[in-house]
Amino acid sequence: MAVFQSSCAYCGVGCGLTINHGSSSNTSQDMSPQLDEVQNSFTLAGDESHPANFGRLCAKGERLLESLPQPTTLRYPRLSSGKVVDWDDATQLIAEKFIETREKYGPNSVALYLSGQLLTEDYYVANKFAKGYLQTANVDTNSRLCMSSAVSAMQRSFGEDVVPGCYEDLEQAEVIVLIGANTAWTHPVLFQRILAAKKTNNCQLVVIDPINTATAKQADLHLAINPGADLSLFSGLLGYLADNDKINSFYIEAHTEGFDKVIKPAQKLSANLPLLAKRTGIKLALLEQFYSLFASKSKVLTASCQGVNQSIIGTDCTNAIINCHLALGQIGQVGSGFFSLTGQPNAMGGREVGGLATQLASHMGFSPQERQLLTAFWGCDDVAKDKGLTAVEMFDAVADGTIKAIWIMATNPAVSLPNSDKVAKALADCPFVVVSEVIPDTDTAKLADVLLPAQGWSEKCGTVTNSERTITRQRGFAVPKGQSKPDWWAISQVATKMGFSGFDFEDNAAVFKEHAQLSAKVCQTFPHKKFNLAGLANLSKAQYDALLPTQWPVTDATQIGQRHTRVFTNGEFATPSAKAQFVAAESIDVEPIVYDSNATGLMAQASVLLLNSGRSRDQWHTMTRTGHIASLRASVPEPLLVINPTQLAILGLYDSQLVKIKSASSATESSNAFTAARVKIDADVPVNLAFMSMHWSKQFSMTSGVNQAINAGVDPVSKQPGFKCQPVALSPLHLSLQGVVFGLHDDSAQGLCWHVPQTLSNEVCHHIAFEHEQDGFAYQATPHSIKWTLSLTTEICADQLLHIQCNLEKGRLTSLKILSDKPVQVALEPMNAFIGEAFDSQLLKQIHAQIRAGNSPLVCACTGVSEADISNELSQHFDNQMMQSGIDQLDFNAALDNTQSALGCGRQCGSCNSEVKQCATTIWQDALSFVVEQAAPQSDSAKEDVA
């Protein structure tokens, strides 16, 4: 049996994978099957020896093999006309266009936009090509959208983009503070380690988030902070530490600079905790409890994610967090300090090679000495002289015509950037757009002049670096189909055709060797730099292929395989003075966003809420990798806008209604563009907030994704967009009929105002809606269609009228349409199973019965367990306990444990554990209330008998 060790393609945890080939042959990539056959030929499990996950995987990771058979796959280079060309012609065309554009408009008329999905080797060659030989720093990455505020903060404090700690600190900490991070959903494997630490070490978990998330529900302390108040909270914490003599004066004096300039404004906040509590929206008792807990423990770890980063004050807020840990002397120490949770599998690897427009390779800047070193090492005439355009700036430059040619790799900016409709139009108008992709149907790929087939996960080989600085080999195990190629190879072909030398890499190992050798050269010249791969600079091809997961810095080959390492443990930092810097916030006086019924301006409008965008538990980025996997689509089949129940009456909406979402600042403009979603009520969302996932796009829905409604304001330091808490205006999506169709579907149907295809375990169903009733009735109707109506009581209304239509071919059901003026709630998989069956009276009865049964929401993607499954199992345990011990001996925790053991929900990746508990709690309380109500009349009757 062939065994391949690799890494997961999703988040920055960097989980190791073990992939087993079904054949009995020894390891050989020559025996690897085509992608079509991978699911049947391989099995996948977590790598029990990998330091990131020790065998654990989340629901998405467990289904990586299911992601490979895409509905459509790009396998040959092709032009916008649809014409297929060979690689030689495609790369020649790109080279000629780039040469022509540079000669006519200068080097900064060309840009590259990269991705944390690329391997380090791809990133390295792209930056060498652009910043070295094209001499433009207009090279940025989608990591700008998720990590750049943390990067900027660490550069300002530590002198370099270095995460000091490691995952082992989660097991060693006495207190873990998660801020702006729904870790149970976004980094479930790490969250399971945190929960384990709570049990074994009595570690206290604090979650700081405006929303009562799945993570917050499992915290020892949840601070439901006002949006934008993080900076005030941690600035006040620094003052509190000083006020209570908790700071480490020796460490501050010996290893830091700038304390005096930050402490006075901090103590101004801590001097009035009641006022600070009001400003942050946190109850005074809880604020004091948090401050006291932070100050009383010697091992406190604070980890942040997008809730902090994706803010226009994200850098200042991160520095405020770091300031607190510097004041305690906790940076680089066991179980403590600041930790940045990374969103993508290789966001850190991209930063190592200069993937951001604001840096050069190997963590270098644009000083004359650094530029001179890089010019000599790469053997080019010169390198880019200054920082380039960052993501938002880059696509603004595409829009205004400054950038004439752009090459986009492994990302979907027409969906993922703020003001996404503007980005899409800019790319449509750009003279020359190249896109390297696996899938030809993404919103961005459809705008390309040249589409290049890139190798995806399972095919490509290289390295990635996770959140704790661990470099892991990502190994290909499937034979690439068609003419797909590694991105580093495609760039090298174009560079060579442009007449540039230095791109004759034999393989990915050769690229990595040059990358490691550059880091060694940089550290020789700038000894204070911490990023160092000198110990990997002379790996042979065989040694590279066999490379174990290894944390950097790696100064010597004997350190290969090292884990659990920390940086800055000796108090020496990567600044010119070797001292860490306390950073004063430029934006400390920015007022947090507080809900006020007497607000003025935009927030005074009844239709306006603050929109918070983020991830869904079971999806990834713009769903191109996960949107076609049935088990991952089941929990959230359509775009949802989650709001507090009290907002329904205020907004004039009802639960499950379809609504339009526009930026509040542009809602009155003439643009017809809007985002649409179905309303879902949830009391865990604060009254002034709404939440919508970032994943939806025109590829998977009829309307634009959430970023169409997001303005492009950025953090002034990091240039990261402020995706969080933006004012949006809501209005009903006017329709007459809505529902679902199974089987055959007409994509060109007239009058559709809502269309969301959903992959099922077998085939696809389509959620649809029509503005005009006649269009809904006419949709796929033929003289031979069988039509009828059905009235039933549902959760939505007491007398819902359903319009049902069946189309047949040779006596078998080919399509089934169910429409109503209210949302149609049916179990999709059982309904879809009727397609292809012989249509007779028995099938008709089965259809009726299934429609009347309704639908139960999915809770656990790993096991397919629904709310109904949990209800049935838990109710059985409730009844058993009642029969055996009576009401006074009921044990909810025992019943929940037995239910989870029987069904497996919450016991796989664990990301749904809080949802399982919440569902079970509701069911248990309902059952208990029923028993109490039934017992009360009997008690009254007994009293009467006694009287």
C-alpha cells in the first residue's frame, strides 16, 4: 500500500494528512490515478505524528478527497473566446503582452495578485519575476484581506513579521483569550486542543466577541463587546496592569522601548472603569473580572483573528494587545504572549518570500542595502524601488486604467474584495487579464483573457508554512489531468520568453533551495533577522522530498524536524536596538460603534443594521473547493442573513424571508446591484448587528456575494480592508412564488429573481423564486405536467398552500417542482430520491407523506445528524430516566453524553459541539416543561381529594 504524507488545503492550522493508496504496491507516484479515480483509490486521515493536529481533522479536512471531482475543471490553456491553445502559445502571448505594456506604460502598469493557497515555491518565483525582473512591487496577495494588520503590528512591535509562540502554548497556558475569533468554526482542530487544555489544566477560556458564537458558548467568560471597542479594552487593560503594580519593570527596562508614551493614555482609560465599561459595552463586573484574571496569572495567551484584523483600526488594536504582553514580559515565553491565528494554509509562506506589496523576499524591506543584496542574489539589473499597491489600491488602479495587465493566481478577487462589483467591472474593462485556476467557472476566471490550468491540491508538490511557523511538505499523489502545471513553472516559462535568466528551475526542490539560500544570505548580512532557513539551504532532491514538518528558524540541518520552538525567548528582538517597541495607538480616540435607538445619520434609519461578515462552519472562501460537496452544503443550503428576533418587527420582515442587502451609503444610488439572502433569526446576534457568511458568489447564487455591500475603507497602516460591522440597508426581495425543483432544471427560465443550486448526494436541486406568479406556474410546465395544490400547517404559517408539479418521461418522474408564497421546507435528499421512480398512486402517496414530514436542519456535517435525530435520541434517554428514577433524578449531561455517543455528533471534529448542546438543551427543556405541566393538574386534583 502506497502512503503519502501531506498537508491540508484549508486554514492556517496546517494539519498533517496521511493518504493511503488502495493498491498493494509500494509508494510510487507513477501508480497514482487520475483525479476522477482518486475518491475510490485513496483514503485520507489525519497524520497522527504531525505537531499541528496529531491525527485530528475538521469536517472540511475529512472531505478533501470529495473536493477533487469538480463539476468543471480547467485542464488546458484557453483564451476568452473559448479557444484552447497549448502552453507555448499561451505563455508567448502573456510574455508579449507584458513586454508591450511595460514598454508603453512603465513597470508599474503590470501587477500580480497572489494567494495564500499557493505553495511557497510558487510565491517565491512570482516575487522574483515581478519585484526583481519586472521591477514592480505591484505584487500583493489575498493574505492582505486577512493577515496584514497582524503582520504590521508584529513588524512595529518586534521589528519583523514573526509569530513568537507555538501551538504547545495552548496546552501550557493558564488563561487563553480569544478575541475576534470564532475558533470552534474557523480553526476547529486548534479549538479541540483548547477544550482539552480546559479539562486537563483547568485553563480558563475568555472569548471577546459581539456575537454569542459557538466559541463563546464554551467559554468560562464571554465579553460581548461593542464593535470597534477592542482597542479601548486592551489599552485600558495596560493601564490596569500598571495601576495594580502587575507590570514587569525589569523586562520593560531591559528589553523594550516606548513604554512611557503608551502608559499615560492607557491609565487615563483605566482610571474610570465604569466609563470604560460603558464605552466597551461590557458589564463593569465582567470587565473587572477579565482584568483581574489577566493580571493574576503568569501564563496568559491572547490569540486574535479576523474580528481584530478586518478593521480600520486592526493594526492599532493588535499592538494594544501586544503592549499588554510586553508589559508582563510574556513574549516568547511558555504558555503566554500574543498569537495570530492564520486564515490560509500558506499565508505565512507567502509572507516569507515577500508576497505582500509592502515587503521584499526573506522579510526584507526596501532600504538601499536590502535592495542591493536582493539585486545581486537574483542577478537582475535592479529590484522594485519602493512599496507597491496593496490589494484594494491595486484594483482601484485597474479600475482607473493605471494597471493595464494583471495576472491573478489561485484566488477570486471579483468576490472576495470589498466593493466586489467594482472589482469585477475593473477586470472586465482591463486590457489584459491572466488567471491561473483549477476551476473555469469562478467569477474571476470568467473575466480572463487567458486562462491557465493550474495544478491543485493532490497534484502539486511543494511546501506550506502554518500559523506556528511549521514548514510542511505538500505532496502530490494524483497524476495531473490534461496539461495542468505548477504555478512556478508557468511563471518561469513567461519569464524566460521575456528574455529573463534565472528561471531555469529543474523542479520545486530547486526553487525551495534558492529560497532557503536567500534567507541564509539575508541573515548573514542582517543578523537581527529571525527568519532563517540556512539549515535547509543544501537539501538534496531526496532530502527535500522526505522533509519532516519543521519549525523555523532553522539555522542548522540538525534542527530539521524540530517542533514546539519559540522566538524572542531571550528578550532580543529584530529591531535595530534589539528591543521590542511599545506602540501608541493613532486611533485610540476612535469611538466604538454602539447601538443607540436615538442615533442620527445612517444608523437612525430603521432599515439599517451593522453587517458583520465571516465564515460558515462547513464552507471555505468562495466555495469553489467546497460548494459542490453535499455534506458540507447541507447545513446552510442558501445564503443567510442572521439577525436578532427583535429586528423583525422594526424592519417589517419575517423569519425566512428573502431580503436585498446594499451598502447603506449607496442604498439610494441608482445601481441595481444588490446582495440577497434569506433571513434567519438568532438571539445570539446583538440587536444592532446582522451576520452573513463571506462565501457566496454568482457562481453559487443568482446575486452577488456579501462583499458587494462592503465599502473599501482600509486600515491606514496595514491597508487591510475593514470588512467588519459596516452599515447596510435591508429591503424585502419582492416575489410571488418561491420553492425548490428537483431533477431537470431550466437555467434560462423567465422571471427568476432567486436561484441557488445545491449539490445533493445524488444530483442537484435548485432553490428558486419568481417575482411574478405566472412565471412560476409557467416554469417547466407542459401540457402533460401533473399539477395539484396541497394545504398544510407548517412552522411558517397555519395554512400554507403548496403548488406541486411533476414532469414525466416514459412514466417516470423527471422533475418535481414545489412552490408557495412562503418558504418551502422539505427534506431535500428524500425528495430528490423520487426522481427517476415510476410515477403511480403509491409514489404520489410517498411524495405527499414526505412533504408533510417537513424538514429538520442539519446540525453535524461529519455524521449527517439533524435536529430531529438529536430530538429522537435525547427524548428516548429522557423517557428512560423518567421511568427509572423520576423527575428529581433527571441528568441532562448523562443523556447528552449518551446521545452524542450513539449518534457521533460533536464527537468527530468537534466544531458543532456547541450547536449540539444548544439543540439538546432546548429539546430537554421542552420535555421537562411538558412533564411539569402534566404533573400540575394531577397535583391539584390530589389536593382536592385530600380536602
